[in-house]
Amino acid sequence: QKEVEQDPGPLSVPEGAIVSLNCTYSNSAFQYFMWYRQYSRKGPELLMYTYSSGNKEDGRFTAQVDKSSKYISLFIRDSQPSDSATYLCAMSASRDDKIIFGKGTRLHILP
Amino acid sequence: GAVVSQHPSRVICKSGTSVKIECRSLDFQATTMFWYRQFPKQSLMLMATSNEGSKATYEQGVEKDKFLINHASLTLSTLTVTSAHPEDSSFYICSAREHWGSQPQHFGDGTRLSIL
């Protein structure tokens, strides 16, 4: 079993819909959870960064972490065509530990 | 803030050539820089971690003699792919961490390396 599992998609949704992206993981030591957005031929851009369980909201983005289920989610409200990208979940056990990335989910927002 | 610049963005060269990629933190000092490789439709795979002024730590399976990393200053790290072969063709991405123990990493825009 891989440390971090993420459905690669692609996921296609109409503009304005709510998008739900998620990852599961196996290592209960993970404490720091991140979501990155990566456009084609570009480096990852940090969207959300959370510690331990709970919710965090930033504009149209909401990150949820459920450590008991080893499950994290990213919700995008009022999705826009510009949100079309690959979304990578990532996590680490401590601040100075290496980050483990999921494979990424390709998202297409249809105008 | 927290901008990481990576250069060049694209390299095409013949097999056997050595290629150097630069990673610079433009507005902060990076005590730690990371080098990743990403194959199409795959995740980022950490190759090595470099701390300023010391030798890089390579991940299992990464040849340190083939992928030379230098982190001579707090704002610059370089990755040299020596005697590159077609199987080294990939997307190489660097990231930088602002100071020891801080998260998250800030990523460069990557270098697409194609070896003919």
C-alpha cells in the first residue's frame, strides 16, 4: 500500500459546481497536510496548509483533515475554468520531515 | 514574497552532455533546498535534500555521482545531471524552505529536460 493514495482523474465538472478532491494515507504519523495546485509545465503552488485534524477555509477553498480515518479533502466552491489544473495532496510527519506527495488529480472545469 | 526562480526552464541536448540547473530563492534565505523529479502523470519524487554548506542527502535509488548537487549559498542550489541519457529526460523541480523546521516549501517552475 502506498503511503498516499490519490485518484488521478481526470475529473470534469461544470463551471460553478462544488469540487471535492481527496486523498487517503496510511502513515498515522503524518501531522502536516498540504494541497498544491500545479498548472501544466509549472511548479506546484501551495493552496492550503493545515496541521492535525480539522477544517481550514481560504476564500473558495476549504481543506478538511480527518486523522481518525486517514482522509483529507479539498473543496472548491464556485469553480472557475481557471481552476483547471492538477491538484496534489501532500503530507509530512513533522516540520522538518520530507513531504510525501500524492499523484495528483487532474481537474477540468467546463465553461 | 517567497519566490523561487529556476533556470533554465527548458533544455534539449544530446546524450552524454552534462546539464546544470539553477535554483534561487529571490527574497528569502533558504537553509534547505530540495530537488524533485516528476515523470508525466506521476507525482513529485524527492531526489535529494541539500543544506547550505554541507553535502546533499540523496534518496534511496538516486545516484549521487550522476546528480551532483551544490548548495554554496543561502540563495542558490544547483543540480548537475552528468553524462545525461534519454532515460534522464524528465521534469526537474526545486523547492526551498525558509529556515530550519519551517513549512511549507516554496517551489520553482521546474526545468523540462529532454535528452536526445
